[in-house]
Amino acid sequence: MYDEPLAPYSNGSIISQLLCKTIHSKRALDESHFYLSSSAAAAAAAADSGQEDQSSVSSKDSTVEAASPVGLVSTGGSPEGEHPINDHLQAKRARVENIIRVMAGSPNGRQHGDGERSDADARDAREAREAYRENKRKQRLPQHQDHSCAGQVSRKAGGGGGSENSNAKDEECHKLKEQLHSMQRLLHQLQEKFLQVYNREDPEYDNPDEADMGAEHDVLEESSELHEDDFDRKSRRAAADCKDRAKATQQRESPNLQEALKQELSRAVNDCVDRVFKKASSSGLDLSPRQHLCSTPELQLVDRKSQQASSALDPPQADDPAAKPRSLEYYDSSEVQSPQDQTEALSLVVRKPAVTPLSSVTPAVKRPYPVHQAPFQFNYTTPLHDSHILEHLLKYGPHSNFGGLSCMPPSLDRTSPDSVDLPWDAIAMRSKVTSGHLGHHPRSSSLGAVTVDNLCLPHVKIECGELVCFLTRRPYIQEGLTPSHLKKAKLMFFYTRYPSSNVLKTFFPDVKFNRCITSQLIKWFSNFREFYYIQMEKFARQAILDGVGEVKDISVSRDSELFRALNMHYNKANDFHVPDRFLEVAEITLHEFYNAITASKDSDPAWKKAIYKVICKLDSDVPEEFKTSSYL
DNA sequence: TGCATACCTG
DNA sequence: CAGGTATGCA
């Protein structure tokens, strides 16, 4: 949808085009306040939005705005309107692109120049932008305001240009505005992230809510030689700098804005990279990306299926329907067998010798990133394009990646054979352990999401809720019972109606048993029995009502109504073959009820107890397969 | 008493 | 299915 309107500006990336075309109109948009905190912004925005179509007295920004198809200078709104300022804008374009490149990879991450930016790059940028906007659309309520604003500008433009020739033009204008919005959001997010970078460098977070987000803080803190006051001063100064610069640039010309952006972004990124590496190296951490981030089975799987690598390794926006189920399988199959190993789960996380060269892991990478690249690059050993990385950065910020890195154990047992393929779980758990405050923290889900996303697990697109679910219910030893456990219990009921606590512990090895959990499990089976016996009594009475004269005339087969009722209850998905023995037991139970009822024993309040006593002896052994939770 | 289970209810 | 209550046993 963006191709068409941008076609006339095809010699640059979309980012360039957008910047070139519309960066000066930013103040007409609702997010203009991003650059400043004073009323000047509102005034400027109001002035722009209210007058730009009526007067040419507006600032230079408005002049540039005119370069867009809706402007005054270029009457027809043709692209030619740009030419008078081409050099100027191209210089800015190059700088801003450089900013993005700096963020997307290391300064030397890009190996080709601006002129080599391909259509693919532009496409990636567009996709990233779209995906980003898509994400934000769900997160931001005031989003519709953006659209209305854009719509206003668009309409306004049509009238101001005096050219009513086209809905098409309006449409294009509208699209451009939307794109501009996206870009501005991107920039907005960029600045926010970098402000956060500085803020979080403060060992004493001002905002405790973000404490768990700053897992890197733990790392930095350990070996930090900087005095707390230094951090404090620095962060404050940086924040103030940003605001001042933004304000200043708002009031001055756009080159300054870009310069400010460039400087802030570059400085923040570089600073963080340096610091992380410095601290990491001084504390003996191995931040080699391959060791930590490319050793998941998913990636290896992808490696084997290199043809599908690009799609499979696409960042989260590439929805892979099979992704989550597969992840769950990995999880389930990788559980530890012994509850005692629980504390060892940490060591299960990232291991796999992972000496695989980066290039072999990511065969699609055309320009492999150096090892000493920007931190967020660490987490992308996948053939991501800059735009993807940018998106990632915008979504989670460099800190997020630092957080992910810092979640990595200081010393990994890379030779550990029981490499577990569930980095997110493991990481989450480690985070819980190392940072100690992940547990029920409201922001824990964010960290989890970030961590997940940083681990080269593009297929692991986990919603916050799901992640919380994971974090709370399934480290390697289960602390709570899940629907899967319930299902398993139900299937076990086909074998045992009265499982002992030992049996339960044996067949739920991934559950950390405590009094509560045990009670819950026992309660489950109690409920199962309850339903079972209710059905038995019901069908027994029905048989009697139906005139069945003899017990032997009562049988239970897979076609029986009774069996269907039971199967529906315990094996709803009907994906489990109910053992014949269960049919036998059911038939016996039915007979017991029939006999008792026909013998009028049901007048005794405790008449069922005798039946229970019989049935409880009919339990069979639960198959060994049930011991593996992956059986589910 | 404390625990386990059955029974009842929502 | 879980919570609450009742019952029975050691």
C-alpha cells in the first residue's frame, strides 16, 4: 500500500523519503510534543496546523512542508517541489539514516553505503514501520487521534493546494501523513528509549517499577566502578540534554533536530555498548552472542531448513502459527525428571556447544555482523535487516537486550548434555533467581517478553499474559497444576480411581508437590470419582427403569451411552484410547450399583461405601508413559 | 484434634 | 472444578 505513493521517490529508502518529504511537518502532528515539553510546542503545532494552508508566513518548516504535494510553493504538489532543497535534505537524510544504522547494528555493521540501499531495504523499513504501527495500534488508545489529525491535514492539504484534481492525491497525501506518523513514532520511541538508557544507568532506579527491567543493572552494578552520584548526575544531565536539545531543535531548524537526534542516539548506543562490554569483560562475562543466543533448537532446526530460514527467523511480527505449539513441545519434552534438580535448572538454559559459526547458523545473512556489534545485535543472529532491528530496538529498547544479556549466566556450562531447549523459561527463571525481584513483579512480563524476543526466538511470540503464565506456572518444576495436568489426571483416571499420593507424585514428576498441590490433585480424583459414580448410579437406575431384569444383561461397551458420557468427561478430545480394563471396571461398577439398588440397599445412607470398597480394588497400574509429562 | 474423604453447592 | 461442610477414623 505504501509502494505506490512512494514510487516517485524511489532513489532512497522509505525512511529517507519520508524524512525528506515530511519531517518538517512533524509539528502539525499530535506527537510533536515529543520534542519538547513546553507550551511552545503546542503553539507551534497549533500555528502549523491552523495556518499552514492559509498563509505562507509560517516558518521555514512550513516552506518545506510545501514541498509535499499539499504545499503552497509547489502548486501541483509534484515531487519536483523537493528539488530546491534536495542537497540540504539529502544531507539530513544521510545523517538520520546513519542514526538508524548506528542503532540497527554497530557503526560498522553496515558494509555498504547509502547509495547501495536496495529496494529490499526500503521494503524492510516499510514492513518494520507497519509492524511497529500495528503493535502500537493495540497499545495506544489515542491512536485514533493520529488518524484524525492526519485526516485533517489531508483534507486541509487538498483545499490549500487549490487542486481538487484528485482523491488519489488526497489519498497519497493521507498515506504519506500516516507514514510520517509512523516515522515520528519511531523517532519518539527512539528518544524515549535512550532517555531510559540514561535513566537506567542509575543503579538506584528512580522508578522501582522498572527495576526488574534492568536486569543488566545487576551486571553493571557488580563491577561498576562508577560512583552512584556519577550515574545520577550523568543520567540527569543526559535527560536534561535531551530535553534541551529537543526544545532547541524544535525552535530552530530541522538540521539541528537531526543532529541532536543523531548525537543522542549515537552517544547513548555507543555508551551503552562500551559500558556493557567493559563491565562484562571486567567481570569475566562471556558475551559472545553465539554462546548464548544461537544455541536453541529452533535455530538449529532453522539451520537445517535453511530454505525456510528467512521466514522462520523473521522477528516476532512474522506470525508462525506453529511456533508456540512447537515451543511447548520443547518445553514439555525437556523437563527434568527429578524434582531435586530444580535448583539446577538454571544450568539447563543456554548450553549447546554452539560453536557453530554465525554464518552457518544464519545462512541467509549477507553481511554478517561483527562480534563487537551493538548489544541488540547480539540477539539477532538471524538475518534481520536494519529495519527489523530498529523495530526491535524501538519496541524493547537497548536495555531490553542488555537485560536479556544480563540474564545470561555468568558462567555457562556449555558442555552440559541436558541442554534444555526452552530459553525463555530458563531465562525467566534465572532472572527470577539472579535479580530476585522478577517473581510477581508487575513488569516481569515485560522482561520476559523482552528476554524471549532477544533470544533469537522469533517464533516465540508470547503475549504478556501467556508469558506470565509461563513464568508463574512452569519453571522446570511445576509449582502449580495446569490444564495439562488436569488432562493427564483425567486420563490416569481410566487406570486408577484411587491413586495414592505416591502414585500422584510419581506420575507428576514436574510438579512441585506441597500440601496444597497434593490436596488439589486428590480433589481432582475425588471429583472424577464423584462424576463416575453419579453416572453409574444414574445408568444403573435407568437400566432398572428400562426393565433390565438381570445384571448380566448389563454391559458396558464403547458404544454405550455410559461410556460416551464418561469418555466425554475424561477424554473430551477423544484423542486417547481408553483401555479395555476401564470398560470392565465400569461394567462391574454398574453391576454393583444395579445389584445394590435392586436389593434396595440404597435406603442406607452409606450404601455406596460398599461399592467404593469394591471398586477401589480394581485399580490398575498407570502406564509408564504417563510419567513423562511430554506424554500430554 | 487433625486428617481424609464424602457430600453438597455454585 | 473448587469451596465449604459433614462425617468418620486414629
